[in-house]
Amino acid sequence: MQSRFNAAFLKALKERQIHTAVDTCGQCSRKSLADLLPYTDLLLYDIKEIHPEKHQKYTGSGNEKIFDNLIYVRDCMKSKGYPGELWIRTPIIPGATDTEANIRGIGHFIGSNLNGFVSRWDLCAFNNLCKDKYLRLDLDWDYKDCELLSISFMQKIASIAKTSSLKPEIVHWSGSTKLEEM
């Protein structure tokens, strides 16, 4: 929403040789990306859900623009050399994005369309630390009763991602997990 300001800011940072990063879900105009990418060293790009209907259900909008913009990013990397690095981030949300089909679908998309351009696929474990914030704001939150995911579950999701037709070494998971009994 502030692409002109952000582009000027990123350009000023680059002129001072400061590493830059942009974090986006890709639900933006092509022009916004075109303005920012020349000054972006690292692009963190969310792919939450592979299926358009489920993406609409969970986020309120479809994912067609997100995938179209990601292909545009790939093409910029091919032809112009920027952004310098691309990471895909997938939040692992219980009962939503945590399905084998979703992870395999995203992995297949990365392998088929972005092979060689993605240096990291980060599976971000669900975080319920905002529960108190929703409570204080008197807002309902669909995931208020969800616990943190276990280490073993995140390892399972990572294993699925690693076998979904891409380079296994780019798959990582991060985030807080619940303690498991030994």
C-alpha cells in the first residue's frame, strides 16, 4: 500500500549498502512489486494454501494473484537478477494449512515453477501467542483453542515437504512448539 515510499526507502538503504528484505503475501499490484524488487536483496513470500477455494475461505481472498505475482518474481530473477534471494514461507495452521495435500501441492508448485529460484522454504509453526491480544480486544479468534504444534508434527510436515518434488535441503521449519513428554 506504500510501495512508492517503500521503494524510496529500500533504494536509500541499498545506496548505503544495507541488506534489504521485503515480506509479502503477494496480494499486491504488479506495479508495487516492480517498484520494490530492484532494491530487494531478500524476498520473503507467503504461500499459505494451494487450493483457491480454501485460500478464499481462510484468508478472505483467492490466491490467483499471489501465484501470478510469484511467477513475475521468478521472471524478474531470471531476466534482471533481482530480488537477490527468494524464500517461500508457509504458516502451518491447525485444521487449515497443515494438511499433507496442501504441503505436497505447494511443494509441487515450487518444484514445477520455481525450481532453482527458491533458496529456502520455511514451514512456520502455528503461534498462539496472540490469544491474549484477541481477548483484550474482545474479538473472537477461530484458533483460540488450538495448542502449539509438536516437534514431531513439524518434523512430519517437513518430511512431506522434502519429498514433494523439490530440493530437500531448502526445506526448514521454525517456530515455537509444545513440550512433549519424553
